[in-house]
Amino acid sequence: PGPSTTTLNGLDLQPFAENSSIEYGGIAPQDIASGLLPEGDYQVCLRAYDYNNLQPVSPDQCSNTFSIAYPPPPALNMPACESSIIRTAPQNILFSWQTPMGIPAIAQPRYRFTIVVLPDGIDAISALENANDPVYTVETSNTSIVYGVGQPLLQTPKQYAWRVQVYDNSEQIQFQNNGYSEPCTFNYLEPG
């Protein structure tokens, strides 16, 4: 038979990670064993060996270079970054974000929304990463939440930071930046 094309996924490559005769360049055997290659450009090269004496019987045959890129995290829409929100009674704030582009159809995206008070002199990322007691965290399959009377009351005048993390509920897809959006901040103010 002539040349043919075979498509392999991470599970197909796992047995090769256990083979000590495999040579890796730029990645570790653990990357193959995990079934999830890091982002980057790759090329797969194969060489045939004689089964009886393990002598090479062909030169390296290499694939075209291919890229692996993870889908980006969500983009935050509302409220706009660095905006001011005037307190209303009852409390009613729409938070929304955009589904990341390039999510494969097999993915089951879920979102983890987090909001924290932004202390003076602390940047939004540090406040979100180090918050032991966020104001509110919720997981959803929707791309928006209404922050209303059922959520903790936001205090005025304060500055808040929020972000969304996307993750694949089926654990098949990895996202850039571990799925974390860029954070946004807003000032929550009294009317008038």
C-alpha cells in the first residue's frame, strides 16, 4: 500500500511516552503522557528500525510543522472596565462576558465569576488572586449574571474588581491564562 494519513490524539500518543527509545526536543515525556501538549509549534519525525537488530532502515521522515494554541479566556463586556456604577435600590447590576473564540464543539464550558473589594494601593489581579474571602463567587454555564438582591450587598463608596474563569467541565480543553479573563474594576457610588 502507498502512503496514508493517520490522525492521532493525546491518548494515542501516551504509550510512546513510556518508551525509552523516544527522543524529545523541547517537550518532556510527561507532556506526552498527560495527553495535553503545551502551546507551541511542533513537528513529528519518525525513523524505521530493523526489528531484529535495531539498526535504522530509513532516514527521519518529518511532518509539516503544526501549531497548538489554546482558546483564549473570556472577554469581559459589562460593566465596562474602570466605569462608575451608581447604587440603585434594589441592587441590580448585569455582569456579562463573551464566550471565547475557538472552543471546540466537544467542550463543555463553565464559568467561575468572582468579585472582590479592591483595597487602596492593590492592583486588581493581586486582589483577586489573594482574596481569602471574595464578596461573591458563583459557577454558571451562562455568559452573564444579574447581581441582585440575592447576592451580598455592595458597599458605597468602594472600588471592586471582577473576573471570569472559563474551564471545560469535561476536562478535555485547556485555555490560555488558565482560563482567567483580564480583570475589570468599577467604582460603586452613592446617587447624586
